[in-house]
Amino acid sequence: MPDLPEEGSIYWQAMDAAAEGGRAEAPDVRRAVESAYDSHGRLLFRLALAECRDEGLAADAVQEAFLRYQEALQAGVHIRSVRAWLARVVVNFLRDAARRSARQERLAAAGSLAGAPGPEGGAGELEARVRALLSPREFQCVQLRVLGYRYLEIAEILGLRLRLNELQNVLYADARYALLVVLQGIDAAGKDSTINSVFEQVGPIGCSVVSFKAPTPEELAHDYLWRYHKVMPERGHITIFNRSYYEAVLVERVKEIVPKATWEQRYEDINRLEEYLLRNGTVVMKFFLAISKEEQRERLQERIDNPKKQWKFRLQDLEERKLWDEYLEAFEDMLERCNTKHAPWHVVPANRKWYRDVVVARALVEKLESLGLRYPPADPAVLGLKVE
């Protein structure tokens, strides 16, 4: 059996951040969760592994149990037998996962909306026919049910998407703040799919995505922050960074592109940049999508096997995977040294995509709601006018 994560690892930071959107926990709650983890963590992992025979899923189940325990303590719930309570959460999580998997297998066998041929044509024709019969929101519900989502999950995801769209409209009209969303994670962590899912209802006016690849010759001729600073959002806009300036303390560190003295200084550079952005009206929301090594293996294999995803796969991805431990160490330092009051990290357990999407969307909605956004008042000269 592999060693369970130690206290202080990304695993623990994900537990701290997921339920509360990255905010710091009360010391007594943190100590209670740590004590329970030390006492019962390994036993729960063995229980989960015996139940599902999947190390990645077993780790997810244990993480879910301690997240629920943390939430219960925060709510003041008294738990008589902690071990028995945690074990029930683990077993229920795994049984729910098994039911979801069985539903997906049945759908795949019967032919899903995305893959079944229609009566007189292919999947595209069937999808077009179904879409024509339903409202956009009803069609989204059908799509999510095909993917195995429960009704409560569908309601929460759709509700958060719609609320995010409403808030983006007010942000655009208000024009006092800008929102920068930073997504980081190891290869195949789900950055693209998070953007597609969470921002599905957000209109393109006032919202943009920037995906950063290897620097161009022009970008290399400037300081390392130049290419990021020039695409920061203007007030009223949301910009999503798919990878970001944190690559300067991740890839360039792991690949030894720059010396240690150089990347060591960059943590402070980045902290000052984010503080500067906030002082000038740009709110920075940072999300680290944490997946297990086994989950990454499955996603990379899917990219190889699925013709619709093969374009995403590069042979270089396999070389990067060999550096898993080095990247994990770099991520740990990034999360510790750049987790500031003005721009905290939100560490999101991302093995389960629906949970990842809900955590990210909820954090964004809560942040935008906290800004006191409002529509500008009407010009007094137009009040009461009648259009002929």
C-alpha cells in the first residue's frame, strides 16, 4: 500500500481549501482534523481500497470523509464515534461512485446522446433533434444526466453557472473592478474543461481566456512578467489565465531553465504583482487543481485512445510525468510562499470533475457577491422619457 500523504502536503491543503474556498481554518478545528487523520487515516484507506480496489478512488473517498468531518466540526456537530462516522462516509462515497459508474456503463452500452446513432443518421443528427425539442437549460440537464450527474448536482452546477453570468453582467456594467482567474495544475488536471464548464453560461462580452504556451522570441526579449501583464483584464472584465506567471516558478524551476537564485526571487515578485493588481482594482482568484497520479495516468491514456482528444497529447507529456515528484515539490512551495491575504490559493480536489466545477464556481460567485457590485444609476435626464 502506498504511503498516505503527510500533513502539510497538497492533499492536506486541498482539505483545508475545498470546503471553505481557501480560507484559513480555526486552530482547534484544524487540530481535531489532524488528530483524526493521524488516528484513522491509514485504516480508512485500507477499508476504501478493500471496497473498490482502486488507489485513486480510495484516496478520494478518504479525502471526502475528512472534508465532511471538517465541515461537521465547523457547524458544531457532535460526533460520538469519529472512526465509525468517517467509515460510513467512506463507504457511502464509494457506493455512490459505483452507482455512478454503473449508470455510465449502461448509458455507454445503450448509446449516449453524444455517441448513439439516430434513427436515420449519426449522433450529430440525434443531438440536433433533441436540442430542437428543448430549451437550452433543459438540454443542459439532459446532457448532464447522460454523463451520470445526480439531479441535485445538476441543480447546483446550473444554478452557479447562471448566477455567475448574472454577476459578470453587473461587473461589466459597474466597471469598478476587474477579475483575474488563474488556473494552475499538473498536465491533464482539467484546466480546459474547468473553463468550459464553469464559464459555459458567461457571455463572451467582457470575458476572455488566455492560454500560455512556451514563450515566443519577442516575449523572451522582455522580463518574464511582461507577457502576462499586457493581457491583464480591464475594469469590468474577467480574464482567465490557463496557466500563468506561476510557470516561472514551476516549469523553469523543474527543468532548471533558470538558476535557483533567480526563481527564488520570483515568489516575492509575484506576490508584489498581485498586491499591486488588487490596489488598482483587479481581484485575483487563484485555483490549483489537484489530481492524483493515477487519475493523471487515466486521463493521459484517454487522450491516446480517444480520437477526439488525441490532438491534446504530446510525447513530451510522458517525459513530464516522470517529473511528478519534482513538480509536486514545486507546487508545494508555490502554494506556501504565494498564499497571501490579498490573493489566497484555492486548492481544489479535481479527480471528480463535477465536484471541481462546483468548488470553483461557488468560490467565484461568493467573491463577486462580496464586491458590492451594482448597475450604474440612470442619467436623470432620461428618466421619464417616452420613446415615440
